[in-house]
Amino acid sequence: MRRRGRAVIEWAWGAARRTRERTAEFVSHPVAAIRRNVEQLPFDYPPSVIIAVDLAVLAVAIAASVQRHNYFPTALPILAVILTYAFGPLYAFLGVLPRPLMLGVFAMAAEALFLAQPVTGDFAPFILVATAGEIAAIAPKRVSIPVTSAMMLELVVFDSIGHLSEGMLVYSVGVAFGWMAGLMLQYQRRFLYQERDYQEIRAAQAADEERRRIAREVHDVIAHSLSITLLHLTGARHALETDRAVDEAVEALTDAERLGRQAMADIRRTVGMLDARPGTRAPEPSVHDLPDLIDDFVRAGLRVRYTGTDDLTAVSPAVGLALYRIGQESLANVVKHAPGASAEVRLSVDPAAALLTVDSTLPEGRSEHRGSGMGMSGMRQRAELLGGRMTVGPYADGWSVRVCIPLAPGRAPSALSIAAQPDPIVEEST
């Protein structure tokens, strides 16, 4: 018993201390105190909406009290006004949360006090209308429906004893509509939260796709640059081992250094896409840069021949970037998996589709190699994202990579069927 008494005393002492603190804050900064108290409510509605509804209910209660001036000096209307807005001071100074069921009980008690003194054109039933909407907006239907039904029953009871002068049916319908308005607000809040969750999921998916895209870009840049750099280094080593002119070795090392620096710049630019502004990005390579790409491989010692269409105006930047990267990865794979091989790159563009073919020979003693790393999957994904198709596999005595990307969706099937047809054997070029 002593422990219980001590606990009660400690609770009462703490409540009194909190009340003093809240009262002092309200006296010194009333507006800030009201806003802070409203923001701490667990109802997830903007403070302005909650304050506006409470002020509207208070205004209705005061109007209903003024209507009963003929009953003064009786204190029933004043007590009804206090009950209507009792939860404001209770929460502000005592920290008592306005529970939905208690809101309904207080509103019905205030309504009973008002209807005990009937007047013509009574404003008092609108207290029930607003309270039914408040409860429906913050409580589940298993709570709001019984409370709303009890409010309507209260109007029926007072009408049956003659204390509701007129409009019982209208007031009852108003209470029902107030409940419906509150329920719609609750559904709107729920759907808003769902939409926020969906936006977070879509943002995470977009971030994952951007990371995968940047990973493919970095892979393509590194594979291309390292392949050509290794070719230059191999040429320099051969030049030094065979006592050929040192100038050739120096030239090969200079090209390797240039490509290494270019690769580092490309990697920095690609990784910089993570936080760079759109206006500061350097232009991406396109299909117009394919000849320069071929020249880099030729200077590095790879025997490759290029045949392309002159008119490339129908190729969009996205398709051009995909064709460039696929050609870059295909030639890098030739250097990596078939040293000493030769290759031929062919690009044909018509109004329907763009077709890129990279054929390479297989040196003697080399087995067919089917790529299965990021390079192959990245090339295939680039083509499929643009509605195209890529085929990779052996042909005659060599290896072929073919990709067809539609430029006009309505005419794409014919181009894709052309891409599926086998090409004749390509003669090795020097």
C-alpha cells in the first residue's frame, strides 16, 4: 500500500510539474505552444487543418450558446461550450490525448446540454456533424460507425421528447455526411502513404538501374582501353626484343600512355555521373565515333576493317551509344580471347533498323570461346532495352557478333529477320 501511495504521489507531482511548465510556455508564447501541441498529436494531419476544425466546432458551440440567451442566467450553455472544447485545455496543460471514443462522449454530452434548452433553427446539432467527421478521420470504422450511430440516435431521442424543434431528419443526414467526409479524408491519407511508398520503391529501382548502367559503362571503358594498351605494350616489347628501332617502341608506349590517360578521364567522367549536373556532362560517344574506335585498334596492331553507312541521321543518340559500346566490347573480346585474329566491322542503317556485325577469325589452335561475363550480358541488355536483338556465336571458321536495333518500330520485323540470316564467310583483311 505504501508503494502504491508513493507511486500515486510521484505521478501527481510529475503531472503538476508538467502542467506548470506547459502553462508557463503557453503564457509566454501562446501561438508557438499551440502549434507545438498540435504537431505532437498522433493523427498525421497538418496542424492548420486540425486547428481550423477545432475553431469551427468552437464557433458553432458559441453560436448555439448565444441562441439560448433567453435561458440565462442558467449555466447549461456555458457548460456545453466547455465540454465541446474540453480536450484543447486537457491536452495543452495535462497532456491528455483526445481519444476518438472520448471525443464522441464529450460531444454527445455537450449536445445533450444544448438540446435540454431547445431553440428554433438550432446550430447545436452541427457539433455532432463536425465531431462525427473528426472521429471518422482518425479512428477505424469499427469505432466511428457505432459512435456516429449513437449520435444519430441521440437526435432521434431528443426529437421524440420534443426538444428538437425541427429538422431532425436533416440533422441526422448531416451527421452521416460528416462521417463520410471524415472517412474520405482517412482514405486519402492512406492512399497518400501508399503513393509515397511506391515512389520510394520506384526511386530505389531507378537508382539500381543507374548503378547497373554506370557499371556497364565503366566495364566497357576499362575493357576497351586495357585491350588496346596491352596491344601497344606487346608491340613495344617485341620491338625491344628484336632489336628494332627504339622509336617504334617509344611510339607504342606513347600511344599506350595516351589511351591510359583517356581511360582514366572516361572513368572519372562516368563515375562523376553519380552527382554531376546534367549541363556539365561531356557528350557520350555515338555511332559517328566508330571509325575513330576502329583506328585506335588498328594503331594498336589489330587487323580490322570497317565498312559503314554514310547517312547516320536516323540513328538516335541512345541507339548510337549502344552500337558504339557493343562494337567496342566485341573488338576488346577479340583482343582478349583471340590474339592474332583479324576482324571486320560492318554497319548498315536503313529507315527501319541499324545492323552492326563484328566478325573475327579464330587463329589456329584457338577454340571457340563463348563469353559469359559482364561484357556479354551488358551488350545483350543494351540491345534488348532498345527493342533490339543480339546473336553471338561461331560462323564458318570464325566468331560473329550481330546486333539489330529497330529505328522504326512498325518496320522493325523485316530488319530483325535480316539480322537472323547467316552472312557469307568473311575474308581475312589486312
